[in-house]
Amino acid sequence: MSKVRFRVVTGTMGLIVGLALAGCSVGVESPVGGSSEPVETSFDFFAAASLTDVAPELVQAYNATHDPDFQVSLNFGASSKLVAQINGGEKPALLVTADTQSIKALERPEEYETPQDIAVNHLVLAVTTESEIKDIAGIPGDKTVALCAPAVPCGRAAATYLAAHPDFTGVFTEEVDVRSVLTKITSHQADTGFVYATDVASTNGKVQGFALEGVEPNTYPLLVNKDASGAASDFAQWLHTEDAKAILKKAGFDTP
């Protein structure tokens, strides 16, 4: 019987995701009856923090229907941080950022195939469901407002909204990524904050979001390293299928 295994990667916001099968080795798969080189089935997947919940679901679904032996190391974080790690020498097989602007900072973009969009997300202003704030117009100027740092996609989107709405005031606090903003809201350390619609959906009704006018949706590009293994490339192709899109939509994403 197969067993799903999750392991936190020490020192990173990451997970090792795979299926451990009785009598099988997870990570590499040796061809039956031959002396060929083993097929590499383990790879690194760098993903924006807003994919923290849905990325493991995508891996499990692919494991169950296509390849029960492959193992994925998931590294989540702010898109700008992921790009900085790659520029510093990391070489993930797959990269998904929370906007198309982030990948422009890659120092070696030629190492990746042409980006293909896999998801779309929408910035919202979020509050807890028990908050006294019932709409954007009802936010007093003395409330604490959490938002991502300017270099982060959710921070850029929030800055665009604030620039167009100078009457929106508050006591602003900057966070490293969108999940940190969400934590500030759910822990009542901030009265409200700018997060994605998918972050609101992940709270199972604890947080509600107000739509923001004049803010373009964030498009999530998928980049595949040209040296990626066949297992990574196959998984990347699957991410464009209707099965993968259904999982993304359930998590609150739109799809291209």
C-alpha cells in the first residue's frame, strides 16, 4: 500500500513530497531487466508562497494518476526571494512566480524554456470574518494594514492600488510574503491586509476579502529548466491539463 510522505526541508520553507511504495526505492527508478542508467525521478520545484496549499495537492494528484515513484522537493517563498536563490546558484527544475515581473530579474533566463502561464490570482483586501470592518470604505485611518514588501508581487499589486487611491490611509506594516500578511490578519496583529483571493479561500471561512477596483490580476508563469529531467518535464506538461486546472480552480485560482 502506498503512503504519502511529507518532510520539512531544514532551513527552507519547503517540503519533500512523494509516494513511498513497499519494496520500491523513492527518488530513482531503475529500468526493468536492463543495465541502463537509472531514470531520475526526483527534482526541485520552487513556487510562490501563495501556492503553499495547492502545490502539494497537485503533486499528490500526479503521483496517484501518472507516476507513483517521483519525488518533489517543494521550496516556497516570495517570488523575488526564489529568483535571488536561483541567481545565487540554485538550479530548480521548475519555477513558478506570482507574477511575470519577477522573472525579469533572472540573470540567466536562457537556462529556461519559454514561460507558460498556469494560473491567475486576484489581490483583495482581507479581514477576519468577526472584524468590525464590513467594506473598504469603512476602514478608519488608524487601522493596521499589512502588505507585502514592494519587491514582492503582492506588494507591487498593493502599491498600484494605493497609488490610485491616495485617500486609503492606515498604519502600514510590510511583510516578506503574502502568507506572512495572512498570518498577521488571522492572528489579529493587523486589522486588515492585502492578500490574494486564494489566501482567503485557504482559511476555510475565517477570513473574507473585498474586491479591489483597478488592480490587474496576477499571472503565474511556469518556467522549466532546459536541463530538467524527463519526470520534471512530464509533470510540467501535466500542470496545463484540465485535471490540474480543476485543482487550481478549487483552490481559488483562475486559469489561462
